[in-house]
Amino acid sequence: MRIFKDLWWFFVQEKKAYGIGILMLLCVALLELVPPKVIGIVVDLIITNELTTRNLFLWSIVLISAGIFMYGLRYVWRVMIFGASVKLAKQLRDDMFSHFTKMPPSF
């Protein structure tokens, strides 16, 4: 857990990227609940003999839409969180290079 304490300055610096990434991750988690619910509703409609072509089409659209939204939100959270990690790696490398170039040649 010390790593979080040592890198807290970076998390504060990139709070927007991490905030958006975590928010999108939560939205994906909520959207993951849609397909099982839709399948349950369709199965219930089949059991009660109330399933119509229109109902099936509408619930299919809901499933496809949920899938498309999940895909898009997953892309966004990965870009935000992993993009911030790439920035951290670059900044740490730059800091280390700067530190090494300031050291005496005898080192």
C-alpha cells in the first residue's frame, strides 16, 4: 500500500482521467446487469405465452444497445486508466534520466 502513498501526487495530478475511468467502469458494471434481466423477461414472456414478434424485437434492440454501450464505455475506461499509467511511466523515466544526468561522472 505504500506505492499508493508514494504515487499520490500523480493520482491527484491525473484525477480527471482516473475519475472518468472509474465512473465508466461503474457504468459498465451496471450495464452488465441488463442482459440477464432481459433474458429473464423474455423467458417469462415465453412461459406465459405472451411473447410477440414486436416484444422480441424490442428486447433484442435493448440487448444490442447494451452491448454497444458496454463496448464504448470499456474503451473509454481503458484509455483513461491505462493512458494515465503510460503518462506515469514516461514521467518516472524522465525523472530518473534527469537524476542520472545530474550525477557526477565518477558515478
